[in-house]
Amino acid sequence: MTTTVTHLWRLLKWGRTLARHGALRGIESDPLTPPQVRRLAKIARFGARIPPTPDYAAALQEIGPAAIKLGQALSTRPDLVGAKAAENLSRLQDNLPPAPFDAIRRVVEASFGAKLEELYESFDPEPIGAASIAQVHKAVTSEGRVVAVKVLRPGIEEEIARAIETYEWAAVHVEAIGGEPARLRPRQVVAQFKQWTARELDLQREAASASELRENMVAEPGYYVPEIDWRRTARRVLTLEWLDGIKLNDRDALIAAGQDCNALASTLVRAFLRQAVVDGFFHADLHHGNLFALKDGRIAAIDFGIMGRIDRRARMWLAEILYGLITGDYRRVAEIHFEAQYVPPHHSVEEFATALRAAGEPIRGLPVKEISVGRMLESLFSITRDFDMPTQPHLLLLQKSMVMNEGVATALDPDINMWETAEPFLRDWLRAELGPEAYYADRIIELVRAAKLVPELIKRIDQYYPPFGAAPPPPPLPEIAVIEHRHWLGYGVIAALAAAAGAAAVLLIG
């Protein structure tokens, strides 16, 4: 068990690095920052030269892999770190110097119990990309197929486990302060981050996620997921189909290659909505580096370490909320928030609807390039505070993915209106899900499931209430009043009884 001194030392060391990049300035100036946290920030920056403009991404890059991953998670929480910090963190580059090839070779050979040459005909020792958790090499299998091989960095699991332990320790102490820190649920944020990294550290699970997404996206022919080579995939090694394409952030190259950027943007939005709303299973790391345009005009996705899930009921709420904002039905959006218990019941539905209108009306009908994201976020965060809305950790990945998806789509088509692109898709899906056919189909399914439970319920009743005759009934027990003694009087009575019992025992023995 790591000691308190170790946790404090790590926090002060990391705080020192943050201070050198001006990343503690916002914490100290924010009136909502607890005094204890503000004092720790002052200690960490003591004597350091503070730059005028904070660079959170550079600070976390310097701290190391776990901090990079934490920064990517925090980029989804502008309510926690502020809109400007979230925007800076969203540019966090997950690039690090590669691990030595000899170490990578050992990881691959240990994973399969075979020599590298037995698994691959050729294996490029120079990686095409080296991130904080893994690096990717181009290779050719013994069957002659060109593949990409993703390998975990040696020792990365232990390094991240140590950092997360300190994050958990810090979150517990911050949340215990109460008030605004408790509302933001830092412990839940760290727990969610721990789940994300656990998934990323298991490449076999990432392969399963890619396989599931590939099956789901058959319904979206413009979106492609590479095939997994299961024979050469294990917990620390992932082998998948090699893709030749142009990254979606290189708009000039896409236009030069004859790609329709507007069509690509629409496909990206539609594919994300299908994943999040229809299937409830979505790619949650949709930055430019993970999306390519193939020669035939399809979009291809890679890196399936961070995936999100939403159950059907939450998807229905999500679709109704988005459609309500698109159509201006703020009353229905407010009702859904209360039905989902996102807003405490002591607040007014009407007042919440008015607050949503104040945030939504200024941006309706505008292209994305004319929307002030900072102004919109400021309005939304004000609403969450005014109505005591606790953070919903299960929606963090979705929020992050929506922001990323919008950013990539806007880079492809600066004039795209995300709401107008999403409206036909959401309208048709809601009509199918909320129409009479869907309603009666759901009721039939519920009745069939209930009927299947009847035999099991009878077995349980029989177990708890067995028939008479299996064992003789117990004899009746007399009712005896228990005398309750209080304080010293009770102890005195017990001592007297004990003494009397001891004396009687002595007399009997004598």
C-alpha cells in the first residue's frame, strides 16, 4: 500500500511541472477552488517562473504516459477544468519516443511463445507511430498479408497503475471537501478513467471491440473497420489489416485525391449517430489520427482501445434530447432530464426549460463556424450549477466523442450544420422506436420474458417455503423480557451477577 507521503510527493512533483507551464494559474484564480487545493497549488509553484499563457498539454506531456491519458479524459470535462483548458487539452499529442525494438520483440515473442520470424515474414523495426501506451509497426504475415501490429510498451501497466493509485487518493480527499468538488464527482471521474485505461491495456479486448463494431457498421457502407488477425493477437499484441488512406485532417490532400469532403463529413456524422443512438456501442476516440479516407471514398477507423456503451433507455433519452434541441422543443427536453433524474426533483421543469431555451436559441440554425463554443459551454455549465445537476459519468465518453466528431466534421466541411445533418436520422429513428409498432413489440417481448420467469419463481417459492413434513416443527419458545440496563448501572448489575455465579460455583465445588 502506497503511503500518504508518497502520494503527496508525487502530487507536489507533478504540481511543480504543471506550475512551470502555468497550468496551476486557473486553479488558484477560480473562486470555486477549495482552499486546501489552492494552498497545495501555491506550494507547488513556489519559486517557479510562471508563463503568461498556460499550456496544459505540454505539462502533461512532460509528466508522462498516465498524465497524457488523464489529460485526454479531462478534455471531455470543461465543467471541471474550464472551457479554455479543455480546448488546450484536446490538442494533446499522444506522441512519445519509441521503445527499443529488442524490447518490442521480447513482448511479441513472449505473447505467442514463438520467434518473431515464425509469426511474420517481415517486421519493420521502425514504428510508424509511438503513443503513450503502445506503438505500431508495419509487418507482413507468413501468409503474405500486409498488417499493422500494435504492441504495448514494456512496463506501461505498472507505471499507469502507480499513477492511478495517487489519482484515486487525491480524488477521495478533494471530494470529501463537499460542495462544488463533490458535485463534480472526482472519484467517479478517476474510476471512469481507470476503466478506460484498463481497456486500452488489453489489446485482445480492443480486437474484440473492433470486431463487434465491424459487424454493427455493415449497415453503414461508407464506414469501414479493418479485419482482425486473431491468430496473431493477444493481450499485449494486436494484429489487424493494413489500410492505405489519407488522414481526414489533411483537407488539401483529400481534395487533390478527388475526395468529396462534404460527403465525408456527412458520412462521419451519420456513422457516429448510428453507433451511439442505434447500436449503443461507439468509437470514443475519433480524433483526426484515427480516421482515414480510403481510395473508394469510404471512411476507415482505427484504434479501438476506448469504446463507449449506452443502454437502450439512455439512448432513447439522448435521441429525444438532441431532437428536442434541434426542433426547439425545450419543454420535452426538460421533461426528459427530470425523467432520467439528471435534475433533482425539487427544481421546476418550466424553469429548466426556460434555461435550456436561453442556451439553445442563440445557436439554432447557425453553421458551426458561427457558433461560439465558449459561450455555449458557459451557458450549459451555468445551467448544471444552477439546477444542482450531478455529473453523469456514463455520458462522459459520449460527450467527448460528440465534441471530437464535430471537430473532424467541421474541418472537412466548415459550413456543415451538425443539427441539420443529424435531424433526418434522429427523426426517422425516433419514429421507428416510439411508434405504435415498436410499442406493442416491446410489450410482447416483456410479456414473453415475464412468462419465462414463472417456473424459476415457483422454484424459489418452493425453496423458501418447503412443504410440511420434511422436518418436525420446532418446539415453542417461551417469551422472556430482556432487561435493558444503561451506563454504570448495567455494568454494576452484570458484575454482581458474575460475582454471585462465581461464589455459587465455589460453594458447589467445595
